[in-house]
Amino acid sequence: MRVRSRAVVATGVVVAVIAVVGIWLVVRQAGGQLRLPLSLTSRTCTVQADGQVRLDADQMANAATIAAIGVQRKMPERAVVVALATAYQESGLRNLPDGDRDSLGLFQQRPSQGWGTEAQIADPRYATRKFYAALKRVRGWEKMRVTDAAQKVQRSAFPEAYQKWADESEVLTRALLGEATGAVACTVGATPVMRGAAAAAALTRGLSLDWGLPEAASPAELTGLAVPADDRRDGWRYAHWLVSHASDHGVKRVRFAGLEWTAKAGTWSRVGDAPANDGEVLAEVFADA
């Protein structure tokens, strides 16, 4: 009986493994991504803007870059929603090194289909610019459903799949385009990827590449950056972008319009009696260890 029980247990384990592998293959074939629960990572982001979305640090950084490049290319808000929904479906908002056939990157673009070289597509900014350029060529995309506009660009075997990400993408778009106050809040791990001058330089370069901004100045009261903002909407765009990239760029603190986000708390709070400065966003990076 004991031998028989062991055999039954072993058979059950094998069946379970086969089932998990089967599910993974189906999900990959459908263009989706299996995601670990966010509770398994200490670096998570919550986005609140007439709805709530939770992402991990990598997903949040990619989403912020997609939104920023949309603004830089003067694409309407609807285009950012379509781009985010497409990246959600194709890669789970991750810059994947591979995919179906020769697909790779955020949008699973294929070198063999003229999207660029592997190295180019592996650059999230390049991939995003190519997506927007292709979307812009689609006649009447502005009046299409999200999934129909995305399908005109992607030509997926699952043309309806993009629509299920429309609501999440609209929440992200509202927050990342500055239509909500203190809408992006991320927790950051105890060990930042970057510190000091390297972190400040990376932030400056990222702001330039994503938003087309000139180099930011170093404010006297913080070790980091001061980003000029023409109005509150621009200010919250940059503030949310900085928080979105906090984990990969060593951001310790972001301050705008009398509110402050800190890596330690992971939330936005009012800054005591300090005057609310709507003219610039301040960012502090972790000092060198």
C-alpha cells in the first residue's frame, strides 16, 4: 500500500507540473504574460486616477516612458491609451528579450517585419516611437475602439485581446499625463540601483529622452534635480514620471505643489508649512554610500 501511495503522489506531481506548463504555453501563445502576485515583490506601485492600477517597478517605469514619448511626439491622449493597452497585452509592460517567432520588446515587434533591428527594438524608447508612428498612419484610428486601433498596428491572431486592458490603460494615462494629483505612489527597495551623481545623470538623461527636456539644474536644498514646470499639469507629469522611475534611478524624494513623495514612505504627503511651488518639481536622489 505504501508503494502504491507513493506512486499515486508521484503521478499527481507530474500531472500538476504538466498542467502548469500547459497553462504557460497557452498564455504565451495568446500573447499574454503570466505574472507573479505583486505581494511577492517589495517594489510595487499604486496608481489612483478615477480607478486603481497596481504594477511592479519595471512595469511602472515602462508605462511612464510610453506616456512621455506620446506627449513628446504630440500624440493625443487616446494614442497613449492604445499604446499602453497594446504593451499590456503583448508583453505585460515588460521589455521582453524574446517572444513568438522573432518578436521581442515591449510591443513584441519583429525585425523580420521591418520594425528595426533586434538591438533597436530592445530599446523601449525606439519601440514606442515606432508604435506611435505606425498608429499615426492608420486612418481614423482616433474613432476606433482601443482593440481595433491596436490591431491595425499589430495584426495579432487575437484581435480582441487588447480591449481587456483599456480600463487600466485609461487610469494610467490620466495619471501619467498629469490629470491627477499625487496619483503615482511607489515603494522602493532598501538598496537603490543607482546613487549620487550617477543617479542624477541618469535622471537628467531620461527626462531628456522621454520628454525632450533640457538638462535639469541642481537645486541648493536637495541633492538631485529641479525640473521647471509651465503649469500644474506639466508638474504632475514630471513628478509622476520621477516616482515611476524611482526604483531604477535611485530617486529618494520628489516634491511638487506642496506635496512630497519619499522612498521610505512610498506615499505622497503634505510638506509642513513649506510654500507650494508650482513652478518646478524637485527630486532628490540617494547619496553615495
